[in-house]
Amino acid sequence: MPRTRTTKKLAQRIDLDYFKRPSPLRRWRFLFSVAALVLAVLWIAWYGVRSDRRVYSAGNLSSAHAVLTKQCSACHASTMGFFDEKVNDQKCLACHDGPVHHVTQAFTPSCASCHADHRGAARLAATSDANCTECHADLATRGNSDSFVRNVGSFETSHPEFAVLRSERHDPGTVQLNHYLHLQPNLLGPNGSRVQMVCADCHRSAADAGGPWPYGDSKSQAGTPKDLSAEGPKNESSITVPSRAYMAPATYAQTCAACHALQFDKRVTDAVPHDKPEVIHAFVVAKLQAYIAAHPADLRVARDPRRDLPEKPIPAGYRLLTPPQWVAERTAEDEQLLWRKTCKQCHTLLTEAGAALPKIAPSNITARYLPHANFDHSQHGLVDCASCHAAATTSQQSSDVLLPGIATCRACHHTGAEAAESRCFECHTYHDPAQRKPAHSNFSVAELQGRAQ
């Protein structure tokens, strides 16, 4: 007869007390579990005795905060010996002045929501696009304002044209300059030579402005206004530093003097300074006085019948002038040449009734057309100037704004493995740098740790 194998009979063969009997595997597993727990407690206790808080850290701090690696309390509030995970804004504002993004913003996000630390040496300013589009994809502001584009989702698809081009504004500068003419081949240059000018002859970064200029004249530096070319943008600690990011304003002494000399009289070799009319007038008078004192024979001036007084003709073929008369006549003639031809070629002259000298309209040269954006020319050094500023080769009006449009930027900055990066923070800043107080880079490690207490 075959055996009957029922479930009940099979279950009766199972030892229900197997776990009560010692087993080497279970013994070692228990011992390793207890040892791991003891080691973990001892490890935490050891860091506690040393006051080293890195054991609680979620990761390495950014390079800007690396000096605070062992000072968790500098950013995190402590409750009963435990540090809160989130950092409140008061801790950030203890070292950093973070003015509002805009006066019409609908709400103010916390600092940590955009600037997340403990991610290694990443820049805290390198926020993700999602932080920006959280508001700007459907922008809401306090009050009615038409100056903002309210649906910017990405640079590649929905970013508007740059404001200065979108509004079709004109260059406010009053200096007359024809880019097309200056870029022509075989152009008449200094001392009658023929030259071919390039963009770098007049446009350089602030850091490179101190070198020699091909069409400049060091003699013309005297009497010129303050040269702003040596000044760059301000860093976070409000120290003015020369920079290769932005172009220095072109000045007469550096870019024009060799070709456009300010000669005023064939008797005098010196040119007038590139300065205010009052300074020029004093210079002309002084040079003419010095000349006539050294050449008294020039006081005998050939008679001009147009200068004869009615019924009192001068019988001689010349006029004998006194030095003040000669200087006054020559000054009037020389300044008429300066004001009506030499200066007027580039500048707008304003005349006032009864004024002896004209006024020069302010140049109004724009230093930066996009003052709230970041752009680094040095990072684009391998790109030819005309490939971005194509309009410069044909522009004949000083009122033309020669900035490249957004389509030019999108040719390189778009999605894809071969494209250049185009995240929001690369061009935009959140806080207005002009309103910042000195950042923590001004403080030593001891000062930083002291401020955190």
C-alpha cells in the first residue's frame, strides 16, 4: 500500500523549537549587530567630544562657506543640542545683505530655497532654472506694470528680445561716429599713411586699456576728463577692479588723437587739449601770447581793406598792432575754426545768447546697454567681433545701437550636447549688486566665526 502524504503529517515533522537552540550563524549575526550599534554610538560620541559637527553634515560646503565647515551654528539654529535642517533668512542676513529682487515682487522666497549648500564646491549663485521659472513662467507682480514679460520659460523658446532692441531705442550719445567709414580699407591714417582699422583699435576691455593704442597720443592725456577705461565693474566687496569682462569707454586720447589732431594755428605746433571750451580758450590765449612775445615782427599785419574805418583809410600797406590786439584777433579767428569745423566734426555745440564761448553737449557715451545682465567678453575671445556685432560694418549713424540680438546668442546657447551652457544665472543676477553691503569675502576666518556666535 502506498504511503499517504498529507499536509498534516508533513507539518508534524517540523521542529517548532528550532530557534530556541543555539546556532553559530545566529550568534555571530547578533554579535555583529550589537558591535555595529556600539561603534556607531562611540563614533558619534567621539565627534561630540571634539565638537566636530561634520558628522551631521549632509555634504561638503561650497567654497564660499568652506571656512565654516566646523561652525554649524553659523547657519543652522540649535535646539536641545540638535541643529535644524533648514536655514532661516536671519542667519544668512547676518553676513550677507540680500535686497529684494524687485520692489513689485509678489512674494519673497527664502534664501535657502534658491541657494542650496552642502552640494560640494558649487557656486551658490548657480541656481537652477527651475528657481527662476517658478515665478517668471507665470509672473505675478504687485501693481500693474507693462515693463515685464510675464511668461519666460526658457532662453531658447520664450525669452524676449533684449530690452534695448525690443523697444527700438536709439543710442543717446552725441559724439558723431561713422563705423562704416572707419572700417573702410586704405583709410587715411596718421602722418598721411594708409591703414585698415579693426575693432580692437578702439574697443578693449578695462584690464587691457592701459597698453599702447595704435591711434592714440600720450600727449593728449593732459587736460582730458577722467579716463574711465581703467575702471571695471565692482565686485561683491564694492572694490573697483579692472576687468576683461566689459569694454572700456573709448576716449579721444586713446583712439582718436593720432588721426584727428586739434591744431588751431599754423604758427603754433601744439594742439589744444581735448577739454572744455573755457580750458581751450585759456590755452589758445596763452600760446598766442607766448608766440607774439617771441616774434614781435608779426605785429605788422598786412592791411585788409575790409578792416578800414569809413572816411579814415590807412595809407600804409600794413597795420601795426599792439600785442593784446594781435592776440585778440588771432584768438577770434582760431576759435572760429575750432568751434565751426574741428570740434563740430564730432561734437554737438550749444550756443547761448550773450555767451562768449559755446557749450559742448555731454557725450552721453553708454558704458553698458544691459546694466542688469552679466556678459564676459573674455569668454568670447575666439569669436570674431563682427560675427556678433554685424551691424557695425554698415552703420553710418551714431544713433545706431550695435548690440547683437537674441538670435545671435541662441546660435550657440541652446539645448544639446554641442551647445554652450545657457542657464539663467549666467546672464542674470537676483540681488541688485549696487545695493549690496560688503560680503563675507571682506572678513577673515576669525571674524566670520565671531559673527556667527
